[in-house]
Amino acid sequence: MSQVERGVDLDSSVGYLLKQTASVLQVAIDAVLRPLGMNVTQYSSLELLAQRPGLSNSELARGTFVTRQSMNVVLQGLERDGLVSRPVVAPVGRVLPTQLTPLGRERLATASAAVRKVEDRMRSDLDTNESAQLRSMLNRCIDGLQR
Amino acid sequence: MSQVERGVDLDSSVGYLLKQTASVLQVAIDAVLRPLGMNVTQYSSLELLAQRPGLSNSELARGTFVTRQSMNVVLQGLERDGLVSRPVVAPVGRVLPTQLTPLGRERLATASAAVRKVEDRMRSDLDTNESAQLRSMLNRCIDGLQR
DNA sequence: CCCATGTCAGGTCCACTGACATCA
DNA sequence: CTGATGTCAGTGGACCTGACATGG
């Protein structure tokens, strides 16, 4: 049989496990978003826009962990599909504040429900307290790395 | 200033935090491996081979979360650079067991030390007990997702 | 026969880097 | 001038599908 199943002794490495978990999660979310014609970055952008209307291209890029160049392409696609809208000219500076359209809000609702199910499945073996601990520890990992 | 810094209220989502942590970690490890002329997938392959000599292409692919086609390309590169070696003919079946060369072992030692530093920095705000908890919870997240 | 493996090919997707103009 | 932004262009990595030969 295969020597690599689960539990190479690399699972003593937090980094390896982190990568694995993120990878499995990405695949799972991808799978539920694909039938909706959406990928993770597009979904993340819509979710961010719902919570913080008027975010600019660069701000969305930072919020979804991609470059502003990549986000530019994403936004062009979302705009083409009528899910978001941006003013033709910048009201101030070069920043173009982006808004969800009614259609975008509708699609997001569907996608959001699907993604929430995945996340619930991921947390199904964790109680509320552990979820909070997990978030706390991940935040501290991020802080540590950015030092 | 930017409205997106740290702490959009999405950090109540484990999934979002997980993606962010993995993203920051990837960037950090990339940064230390780049000067060594290595990327994360190559490093992961060498690390796996050090712990489990003789892994095949397909097994390495599963262990690093890429397809066997992608791993095939990676191995060709590592072989060309003299970091790994594979027999010309399969000793049994079609499986070609891969081995680290002395050079590969040497490069891995350097890379491994660099990566370990990053991982230590990531865990700097966690005590031993918390690290174990984090691993445990990540493992349960993976199990939950694969159900 | 069925399945896993190693490998090659073609096409696609996605994110990145580089570069440039614009504006506070 | 500096720094942030929006955007265009090119590049690279990893994916997928398909294919085929080989071996348990």
C-alpha cells in the first residue's frame, strides 16, 4: 500500500498541517462554488463587499490576500457579470468604490449558505469553546509571522 | 486610511482565518526559500523524501497536495539539479522509488533550518500545550471536511 | 479484466511581477 | 517627491483532460 496516507510524522509540524487543512478546505469550498459559477476569490470579494460596501480594488486585494493586479481582473469579471458596480470616474483620487448590485447580493446569499455548510462541517468535531481557541491561536500565528 | 487592515469582522470565520494564516505562512516560507533557489513544493518533496526514502512520484504527489502530473514535473527538475535520483528501470511494478542525493540532503538541511525558524516564529506566542491543541484541532477540521 | 502508476501533450485558470500614468 | 492607486501586458505554476504503455 501507499506509505503516505495520513500521519506521516510531519503532522507534528503545525505548518504542514496548516497547509493541508487550507488545501482541503479550498477544495471543499471550490466544489460547492463551482456549480454556482464562482470561485473562492470571487466569493471572498463579494463577502467582503457585503460587510464593507465601497471597498476599493486595492482594499479588496488586501482583504482576500491577492495582489491588486489580480483583484483588478476579478473585479472586471464580476462587473461584466453584473454582480458589482463601480463608478466610471473616481469621485476622489483614483479610488473606485465598489458596490454589490442586487444580483450580486442575491448570488452571494446562495454562495454564502453553501460555504457556511462547509465551514460547519469543518467545525463539527469542535465545540464552541474550541472554535474560539482555534481562532485565537491562528490570530497569534499570524501575529508571530508578521514580526 | 484603509478600511481593511486586520480584523474585518470576518475573523469570526475559522475558514477565513485559516486561509489568511496559510497565505501569510506561504509568503514567509517562500521568502526564505527563494534565496536558496527553491520553492515550497520542492522543499516539501525533499522533506518528505528525507523522512520516507523511496517514495514514488504518486506518493509524493499525495503528500504535497498536488497531482501526480505536477509532481512529475517537480521531480524532473529536482533530478536535473541533482537533488534526487531515481532508478532508470522500476525494480518492481512501475513504481520508481526516489532517493535524496548527498547534494539534496545538503540543500535540504539548509532549507530545513530556514523553514524551522519561520515555523518557530509562527508559534512564538503559543506554548507547547497550545501547539499540541492546535495540531489536534486542525486534524479534526481535516477529518470533518473529509466526511 | 481492473486498477494504479509513470509519462507526455494541450489547454485553461489564476496569481504574480513589471511597468506606466494618475493623483493626494 | 513620495506613496498609493488603477490598469495593461507578459510570465509561470499548477490544474485538468486525455492518452497510452506497463505491471500487480
